[in-house]
Amino acid sequence: MARPKKDPPPGIDELKELLRGSGLRATRPRIAVLQCLHDATVPKSHGDLVEELAREGYDRATIYRNLTDLAESGIVARTDLGDHVWRFSLEKSASGARHEGHHPHFVCSDCGTIACLSGISLAVKGDVASVPKSVGKLAVEVQLRGLCDACAS
């Protein structure tokens, strides 16, 4: 599957502004987490980030607390792809604009490969009266399962 295009890497000052604009202090661990998520092409789990950031001296608890703060502030999105593991991705860009936002994910049912389907938009059609009004206000998570190209061949 094609990799989504990424924005150019954000500068430290841009990340600090993003954090401060969301009411958070701009600490080194938060900036490191945001840089990792910006560079990612798929959502990252807490474990993935611990692996990447351990060499910089950040421990599991620090990364977990920062992920929680970033998710609560709306800077990152938290997604469960059905395996009870939270994965995180940028919700806002360093400029503060909404990033890709909520989008579907593809999960290979054989090898577990995850792909962001950011170019796909979904809409509720049909009898919208039967859809609870709160659906538009909450995050709706959609995931597609099947075999990736490598496993299908």
C-alpha cells in the first residue's frame, strides 16, 4: 500500500506553540513524543514509543503520562484497532490545524500490518433519523480487516 505523504518535520518552536496553545507545558518528553508521532506513517502504541524513546532516556511511565495528556488535550488521537492496544497518531499538526483527523484503518488479519486510510472519507447515508445525534459529536472509529497484498499473494 502507498505510504501517505508527510508534512515537513516540525521545528521545536512550532511544537512548543502547539503544546502551549493546547494548555500544556512544552516539556522535552512531550516534544519527543510529538516528533515520533509526526514521523510515523501508522499509529504507534505505547510500547512502540517506549522502544524508540528509551535510548533518549525516557521511561515507560513518563511516555504514558505524556500520551494521556496529549490525547486529553486533543493533540493526538487514541485508537483501539480491536486488539485492546491503544495506538496514537497526531490529531493536530504543529501549526495547530487539524491533521488527518479521524480516518479508517486497514488491519491485515494474517500478519497484523496496519495501514492508515487517510484518503478515504465515510459518510452516514440513508435514514439519518435512526442514527443517534451524538454520533456526529463523538469520534467514530472504522477499521477494515482482510489480507494485505503480501499475505494475499
